[in-house]
Amino acid sequence: QHVLHQVTSRLVKTHDRLVLEHLNVFAMLTNHHLARAISDAAWAELARQIVYKQAWRGGQVLVADRWFASSKTCSACGQRKQSLSLGERTYQCTGCGLVIDRDLNAAANLAAWATRHTRGTVLAAEDRQADGPVTNAHRRDGPGPRTRAGETSPNDVGTDTQTAHPA
């Protein structure tokens, strides 16, 4: 529990928008080689904490559809592999030749998905350079954690707040 609180607190303090994948955990638990590790990871609790902590801070949580192929799609050219086994830890694109860590490729695809799905909102980044961590994520006024020295509130910047959506 302590580690989950540390991880989720750090994530919401450094990012105003987070993307979670809706995974079929029940089906993943049928893989006896991975079941214990998946159960120990406490993914549901991690997601729950991210959602409520982002809501406190006035951030945004997006959930990518279960069928979004974040791991099978090339983050450089968009070509999609038909199959990708769990044993393949490095993604190799046959189209453009990109070789990248499988999880890093999926993270890049999820970040691009989030940008496409938030166009026109105050948190959408039109500039790829701006898709990185945001260290001054705005906290909302009212109950919940207070701003510290150097942090801003939505009233300071004159923007609307995007609240976290429950998963």
C-alpha cells in the first residue's frame, strides 16, 4: 500500500494527464506463469488511487479501450503487427525498421492516443515537445490537498479544469 501511494502521488504531481489501459485482467490471470505477478501488482488499486488523486489535483485520467493495440502498433509509422507474444520484449517494426522496448513503444502509442482524444481541451498539447511531464499540475480550490509555494491553482491561470473520469 505504501509503495502504491508513493508511485501514484508522484505520477499525479508530475503529470496533468495520465492514460490507463483497460486490460482484460481476468483473462490474463488464466496464464499460470503470470497470474501471481499480475495479482501482486494490484493494478485495480493503482488505477483507483490515480483516479482519485488526479481528481484532487484537477488533472485528467483517460482510459484507452481494451482493444486499442498499444503494444502491436509501431509508434513511429503506425504499422500494426498481427501477433506479438508476451515473450517478445523488444518491438521490431517490419515497415520502418524501428527497434524499441515493447513497453516504451506502448507508452508512446498511449501518449499519442491521449493527445488525439483531448484535442480542443485545455490540456491538449499541440506540440509534441509539450507531451512530457508537467511539474506544475494545477490543483483545484476547495477540499483536498492545498497548493504549496510555487504551485498554481486554476484561478491563477484562468483555465477550466479537466477532472478525472472514473475507470
